[in-house]
Amino acid sequence: MITQLVSFHFQYKPPLQLQGPLSGRLSQSAPNPFRQSCKHFTEIPTKCTFFCSSSPALRKQGLSDKAFATRAASLPNMVKAIRVHELGGPEVLKWEDVEIGEPNEGEIRVRNKAIGLNFIDVYFRKGVYKAAALPFTPGMEAVGVVTAVGPGLTDRKVGDLVAYAGTPMGSYAEEQILPANKVVPVPSSIDPAIAASVMLKGMTAQFLVRRCFKVEAGHTVLVHAAAGGVGSLLCQWANALGATVIGTVSTKEKAAQAKEDGAHHVIIYKEEDFVARVNEITSGNGVDVVYDSVGKDTFQGSLASLKLRGYMVSFGVSSGTPDPVPLSALAVKSLYLTRPSVMQYTATREELLETAGEVFANVASGVLRVRVNHAYPLSEAAQAHADLEGRKTSGSVLLIP
């Protein structure tokens, strides 16, 4: 009996053909018994070790076939992942081998096909949000194929295409273990790359316009970072609901995108004061709601842009955490202030399925157009983070394992 243990590195390569007997020795590199595409290699990399249970080398160790198989099965399954050992800039994102086990009861193992990059990943990398421990694998959004199912699960099977967003963190990996109740099936009408781009951002947009503040026809809304991943979806969704949409962006190119996505008025904040411009657009009345993912740079201006009894929805801090707000600042216009998170709006299985279902339905019907403007190899996550923080991206950004 020949047992071959080939590293994960070869899993997606063209088939290898056996050309001769294996050497039967345990070594750092064995003579190459394979050919690939009519090419011959002189030796196999050190990650690939071959064992022949009938060879004298193993028989001298007194290993039976059964004992040898047990030893082979106990070897760790390794995959590639991005790891953070210290907090800091994009350079702390390291491409490493990590061990992955088998799913326990209530869990599944998923091989990721596409991973969504979100600003919350930057917050955890910098330490704005605290990870449970160091080192950790970042990432809170992905779509992949189920490769193993834990004991007792009947509603998931190997081969299912599933999506997840939120916790547990750890999607920057070739494979990961997930609680089965945290994933949702991806409809056949939705491309996996689209699903990975829209899962977290789309569910964020859903709860912002449908539940946190329920946007209706006749409302006027202000969306900061209107050409970003969430901002793009907010403009489209609010427009579809009948609202007048005002968007802020940093460049003319992003202004054109925001217009295409349904913003009726676009303000390039580097060229004009958005508070004064909003006041002009609304004839001094202000907006019903501000969706602010920028934070420190826009927070006070956002409050100033609201109408009486307006809603300030702060759902991100890409420019930094705003200074503390005294309650008296809200009293001037009887304003509402909330700091929501998608995790609290998808806390139950029912909420998760309902939220994701509405997102996928709107994508399939054309209400939402997902802009996948950038894709990076997962190994280049550091560059993707640098570009995101440098405002060099627009729409959704994907990492591909």
C-alpha cells in the first residue's frame, strides 16, 4: 500500500502522473517520480514527502500498514492565511502557513473562493477595534464551498456554495472553520464574486435604510463616501426607495460614479464646504438623515447638516474617532444619534436570513448594482489595505485566495 501525503500547494495544480516506484525513504526531498505537462523535475519540494509502507525503511521502524495510516492521518492540515502578530500599518499583514482542523458539531469547513475587504478589517489591524488575542487572522466576509461538515448537521453538505459576513473573524484564509448557523446559501443567480462583494456591505446598507432609519419617498439623505463599497449601495437603495440623495466624494471620477449610483446631488468635499452646499440644496432645511462612515473629519458637519429631529447615523470612523459629543449638542435641534453595527442587526438566524435574502433579491432584480472595481491576490492583502486607506479604491474590493 502506498500512502502519498501531498501538500495543499499541489491541490489545484494539474494532475500528476506516477512514472515509477517511490523511493520508500523518509527524507527532506525524494527523487521525483512524477511528470507534469511532459516536464520533468529533478526533485520534489521539501513540503512534499512520500511514504511506502512496504519499503524496508518503514519495516525497520516496525510500522504496520494500519499504524502507518494512523500516523499519516495525524499530520496537520496546513493552509495559507494572512496573520497579524502586532498592530500597525498594512505591513503587519503576514502571509503564513496555518493549521486547520476538522469541523466540530455545528461547524463546517469552507474553502474560500472570494473574500471581501472592508474598512472594519483596517480597524482591527490598527487596534481601533480590539481582536480577542494576537496573533489573529482578519476578515469578516467571504464566499466559499463547503469541504467538510461537522457531526449532526443535516442542512449543509459538501459542495454547497455559502456566504458569511460578520463574526467569527478570520476570512483572510484559503480555508476556515465556521459555525453553520452563520452562513447563508448563495442563490445560483448570484456570482460568487458578487456575493462576496455584497454580503457585509449589502447587509449594512439594508439595515441602515430599512431599519436603523427607515428611508421613504420624500426624505432627503446625505451619504458620505458615496463612491465607497457601502456608500455606493446606500445611494442606489435610497434612490430606489424614493429619497433625494446627496453624496460626498473626494474626486471628480468618484463623483461620476456616485451620480450613476443614484445620487441626485454630489459634493466634492475637497473643493467645497459640504455643510454650506447641503444647506443650499435643502433651502436651509437640512436633511432627514446622515449616513456617516468617515467619522472625525465629517462628524460635526454632519450634525450641522441635519434638520430638526434629524437622525445622525455614525457607522464608521475611516478618518478617526470623533471627539465626544455633549448631549447639549443634540438638544439644539432635538437630534437623534446612533452608532449601529451589522452584528446587532443580524443577531438571530432569522434576522440574518431575512437581511441577506433581501440583499440578494435586490441584486438579482437589478435594484442594486455591485461594483467590483478591484481584486488582489490574498497574499497581497497589505497592498489592498494601503490602497483602501489611501482612497485609491472605489466600490468593492476583493481578495482572491
